[in-house]
Amino acid sequence: MIVDTKAYIFQLVTDVILFLLFFSKVNNYRLGLKEKLISYGFIPVIALLIANFDFSAYVIYMLILYLMSRRKKFLDLKTINLLLFTGAALALVSLISNFILSFFAKVNTNQGWLFVLYAQVIKAILLSIGLYFLKSTVDKLFSKKEFEWLLLILQCTLLLIIYFYVELSDAIGIYYHFAFGTLIFMSAEFLILSGLFAVAYLRVKKQYENQIKQQQLDNLRTYTEQLEQSQMELRKFRHDYKNMLLSLAELAQIGDVEKVRHYLDDLQLYSNQELREITDNYQDIGNVNEIHMKSILLNKFFMFEHNHVDFRFECRRPVHSLTIKSFDMVRLLSITLDNAMEAVGHETDGMITIMIFQDTDSLNITIENTGHDQVGNLKQLRKPGVTTKEKHSGLGLSIIDDIRRKYSNVFVVYKSSPKKFTVQITINDSKEEG
């Protein structure tokens, strides 16, 4: 086979460019100007390393891109998996392009500019098609933390097998002569690993669902205990109230109007306080009929009480179903309520207010918290990794934005003032996913 050195170098450079572009598209993390300059600046260096050594130089480029795009934490498994997925995608489209070009004898035997240009165009088309059809699926799969290590192990295994197979076949000179066999081998390997992942995925998913169900049962059990406790407190209050009314009747018979007036004031104050403590916080939770939503709300209410955080909950109309995935709703509520608790955690008179209103064509959720140390620059804090809290990943608001972008019917509005912060979530009755 005749190989044009310049064409070969051009192929290596464009392969690295395709790698970077594909990774940039599947990864939602936006690079800054400095990171972009570094990422593009290393392209010719990596191409030269591949030309002088082998394809293992891509590991160096993966490390550079990882340092540029990791989400402000030491071990970002999602970014690592996306880099490995990009490497596997580039390897696969390279095999397919070689297989397609193997049907054209003149092009295949002369690896010059014509061969390279055809190959790169085919790779670019295949990668674009893959992005169009798989980007959303890949993002959802790689965002599941319970599968991060499994995906990491399987992708590393796939890439190692591809690497050693390609290096061996290239060393003995059969890589381009047996393009079809190579593609069949890689396809079989991919199917086997996909089967292993499917089995492990279903097993882990089942365990995860069982954990969720157990958490829901625990939350509902605690809620039932709270209701029983409230009923006991109500019975006790009713008994005490009768005794207080008897005492009031005795004062009235004596005719001491001043004492009766003071007694009535004390009785009203006592009644309001006792009834509020017994009934207010949980009285509307029965209107939340969506089990996942009810479970996360109860979980956070118990957390508020454990941390002695005052809160008020209101949901006057029944909520039966959601027009977004339950897991995304859980994440929205979990992040906003956790942020609210952190904001009022050090306030002696802090208060969290949660209001849910089911309209005819939308679900409106308002979460408001008091606090003196409020968000100053929302636009800045919505960037991944930016936070005002110590030892905090700073991903909360950016994750909310990621969820919002997934759905065309979800709207999130933030309002900040010196002593109050409000998150308004509106979910319209449209099941379109963006």
C-alpha cells in the first residue's frame, strides 16, 4: 500500500479535531476562551505523537480535555465516560469508513489525499448522524450516577481490546486487507459488552428502584407516625380545652371581667400556637397524590424538623400526575429545598415557605426562604462549579438549568432580595421533551 505522508498527517490532525468537536457536542460543559485555546493548541502536538508512536497518545489528549472540562471536582466520572465514549465512537467510524473504502480498489491501495478526504468525510457524516440520534440518550445514561463505574469499566475494556487488536493487525499488515473482518470482530465485541451492560444495568436499576420504594415506605411510615402523634396532641388539646372553658365559666360566674379578658387572650394565644404546631405543616400533604413528589417532600420536611428549621407548606388542590419524569421532579425539589435549608440554617428566625398550586393547565411550585446572605449574582452562580458555600460543588443551580433545558414546558424563575430568595417553577401540561 502506498501511503502519502502529508495526507497521513492531515488525517491524524483532522481525526483529533473530530475527536474534540464530537466531545464538545456530547459534553454540556462549556469551555472558556483559555481552555479552548489550550484544547485546540494541543491538536498538532497530539497528531505528531500519534504519528511517531501510536494511538495511545489519545490518552494524553483525553487527560488534557478532562482537566479543561471537569466539573470542579477531582473525580468527574461523567466527563471521563464521555471522553471514553468519544474515543470509542471515533474508532468505530474509522473502521466503518475503511470498510466502505475497501470496495474501491484504487482508493484503498493508494492511501493518498483522495483516500484521506473520502475517509474524513465519511467519519464526519457518521459522527454527525450519531450526535443527532444519540446525544439525548447518551446524556441521560451518562448522568445516572449509579452506572458511572459500570460504564467506565466496560468502555475501558472495549477501548483496550480495540487498541491491541488494531495495533496487532497493523503490525502484521492485515488491518486494511481485512477491513470487513475487523468490523465484524469489533461489532461482535461491542454486542457482547452491550449485553453485559444490559444485564448489569437491569440489575442495578432493580436495586435502585427497590431503594426508592423502601425510602418511600420509610417516609410514609414516618408521616403516618406524625399523623398519629398529631391525633394524640389534638385529643390532649381537646381535653385541656374543656378544662380551660370550665375555668373560664367559673371566672365569669364570679364576675371578674378583667380576669376573664386576660384569660380569653391567653386562651386564644395558646389555641393558635397549639393548633398551628399540630396541623399546619402537614395538613396539605394529602393533596400531593404523586408518590415520588410526596416522598421527597416528606423527606425534606423531616429533615427541616430534625434541623429545627421552621417551614410552611401549602397545597390546596390535588396534584395527581406530572408532565415531566418523576426523577427530574425529585431532583428539582431536592436541590431547591436543600439550598433553602442551607440559607436559613444559621438564622434564628429563618423560614422556608413551600407553595404548590395545581392550575387547570400548569403546576406551579414556589419555594421561598428568608436569610440575610442571599445570592448576589444569579447569572454567575448558575455556571457549573460556582458557589458561595464552603466545601460545596456548586452544581445545584446549573443542574436545575440542565433539567429546564430538557423540557419545553418547564420554566424556572429566580428572585433575590436582601432578605429573601424565591424559586418559581412552572410546569405546563405539555409532555414535550426538549
